[in-house]
Amino acid sequence: MSDLAKIKRVDIPKGARAICVSDIHGELDLFKKLLCKAKFDASDVLILLGDLYSKGSQSHETVKFCMELSEKPNVHVLKGNCDWSGESYLSAREAQWLGDLPHIIDSDDFVFVHAGLTSNNLQDQQSATCMKHDNFMELAPVFDKWVVTGHWPVNNYCHEIHCCNPIVNEKKRVIAIDGGNVLNFSGQLNAFIIEDGRFSHVHVDNLPTMVVSESQEESGGSISVAYLDRFVEIAEDGEQLCRIRHLQTGKILTVPKSLIWEEGDGNICCVSATDYHLPCAAGDSVSLVQAFPDRILAKANGVLGWINTGGALGLQSTALPRGKNMSETLRIEKMTRGEIDAAYALYLSDVDDDPERYLINWFNETIDDPYGYFFAAYWGGEFVGWCGMYHQTAFATHYCKIGNIVVKKDFRRKGIGRALMLKMLGTAEKLGLDRTKLEVDTENGAVRLYESLGFQIEETEERFYDDGSDAYIMWRYSTIAE
């Protein structure tokens, strides 16, 4: 017998704001930043629509913070499909709290649920459906009350212009608010605000900002590739950018190579891709998603699109000295022996200790090894990251083994880690290696990055690391032309 959903009744006082947030996914600092931006206080009602943790970098801290927050009478929390109470790092009290969370919050004019409902009858709802109901807005009936949901990133409903802002479907009375935080490389964390029957929202993300130097016109006839119509074929391959043919529409568009992967059945897929060019004026601030020599992929007011940086258009970064051109911002080159000390110092700033000097010994042994490959990242001339990989040849099995990827803390979330990964993957393909392996802590937010680059989790190794934490063993398979 299926489990019926737990329902909680919440009365929203007249004149009070209801602030709704979903899919925090363990990004506690971002969540706190959002609460500040929404100016949340004791006069508001805060409703968290589930998926509090998992996938992000601060999962346990987020659970503890939300549990403490829920002790306030104006804060209410729902359970999402990622809010599993069996994680080993949870205390008995935290696990019990997660297990007891309701699946539905009912009020006079609104119903709040993580993923979706099957009908207006709340008493008949199954807990599993409330927590996982993919593509809910498209499949939903017409509701008597407004139904506010998370779970399914809103850009999955976008087929022309990729947008991460909440969607209000007045015909069905459904509101989707998941901005794709953590899940999408351009995602954001949304706060949907209900006040006296009026709707508004604010959002935050971890992307660096840029200032546009000159104007650009909006493009028309655009396409946004969503998850359910993700199948494509490669029209023209490239090192950083590819031209793909979208099978459902037949349109050809240029996309970052990092967005393309091959599924187990051989289908080539791509999501979150667009050919839309953002309208912008000189002085506009945009969020930088990914940079290329002659263009950037950027986000403005929640909308994703391209901005040309070649010719008359230029950009200035708020994090760089004025006068730096975008194409000069990030430089990745082969690491030399003279950079070992700087790389080791960067590593120690993350791990605090290396009692056996394992890494420095590995550097010295493999930096000149013909099968070892190390790359250094420079941002505006500053050493900000490095990575290492090794061509494994034991027992006649040739594959690429990725070792470390380290990025300076102040320069994270600028696409440097992704750029280092792409450099290694490109090197592996040039070597004719069609298999790449890595290990990663199961709680490391980088898992999503690796998955977006085509890596798949093939096994879990318990107590893999010295501190007792588990690791995912991930592999990436690519087709190398004969």
C-alpha cells in the first residue's frame, strides 16, 4: 500500500508576505544571501518547499540551519525527494526531523508542495508523487487553489528563451519556482513572494558579474533546449564550442561543448543550450556564465543568452583591473617544475595538512613523466588553480586518470574548474584515450560539474578517504574518431 502524504495546515495572516524557496540543495551561504535580499523578518511567513540538501557543498550545515529556523512559528518546511533521512552525517534528531516533515502545506488560497499533485483532493495524494512529479506544470490539471511547486527547474519549461525565473501559469493556477540552483550551470536560487494577492520574486546566484561596454540588439526566433527534448547531433565539432542540430526542431545552434554528453544508449544530448542573444546597453551588469575568445554566455535578470565580445563589443569584470579584455582573463597552460611550490601551497590551503607530503612527492615524481599532465590556471596574471592527470597504461589498459583539481577559494564559481576539466578532457582525446576516471567525495558539489561533462557514477566506495568519507567512482566514455 502506498503512503499517503502528510498535510500541514498553515494560516497566512492578512497583510503578511509569504516567501517561498525551493531546492536549496545544500547551498547554505546562498540561501542566507537570498533571505537578506528578500528582507525576511518575523512579520513574514517563510515556506521551504523541500530539497534542502544534497548536491551542494554545505549539505549538513543547511539541514541544521533549516531545522533551527523551523523552530520559529513563522517558518514551515516541506520534504523533497532529495531530503533522505539516512545520510550517515545526520544526528538522530536531524534524521527524525527530516523524516517527520510534511509533504503538503495547505492554506486558504494556496497549496505548497515540493513536486506536484494529481488532483484537487489533498487527502488522496501519495507522498511519493508529492516529492517527485517531473514536468508537473505540463501534466497538471486545473486547480481550485494556486499550487506552488519546486523540483523541476523552470528552464525545463522554456523552449524559446532560457529563463530561470519563477513561472506563473494562470490557466492551471500552478506556480513553478525552482531556478535550477546547483543543477544547472546558469541556475539561481529564487524567492517567490506572495503579498496581498500580488506576486514578485528576487533571486541570487554565485556567478561573477560583468559590465557591458556597448549595446547589443536582441535576437529573434530563438530556441532553448530543455531536458525532455535534449536529443541532438553534432553538426560541427570544436575544442570549446560545437554546432549542433536539435533533432526535435531541426535548428542548428552553437553551444558550449561542456553541455554535450552521450547517454548509455548512444544518444547525443544537450540541455540548457540556447542561440538567444541578450539585449543589453552600455553599463548594464550581467552575470558571467561561461567565457570564450569572441563571446560570453551570460545571464541578465534571470535570462540566459549570448553577448558578442569581439569587434566593437567589450566587457569589464568587476573582479579584474579595468582594461582587461575577456579573452585575456583566464589562461590555462602546461605547469612547469617552477610552479610546484605555488600549486602545493594552494593545495594545503584547502586540506590544511599533508603529513606524508604525498602530493609534493607526486609532483616531483610525475611533473616530467611523459605520462603525467599538469596544467596551471592564471586569472589576470594570478596563479589561481591547477589540475593533474595521468595516462594509465598498466596491464595494457589505456585510460586517463584525473588526480587533483584545485581552485583558489576567492576565484571559485567563475568557471575555472570547468575550464581545467575541459583542458584535461581535450588532452585525453588528443592522446586517443576514450575513457577517463576520477574519484570524488559523495558530498562534494563538484559531482554535478562532472556529470555535466559526461561522467557517470559507476560505483560507491565506502570509507574511501582517510577521514572515513565515501567516494563515487566516476567514468566518462567518449567516442574517438578512428
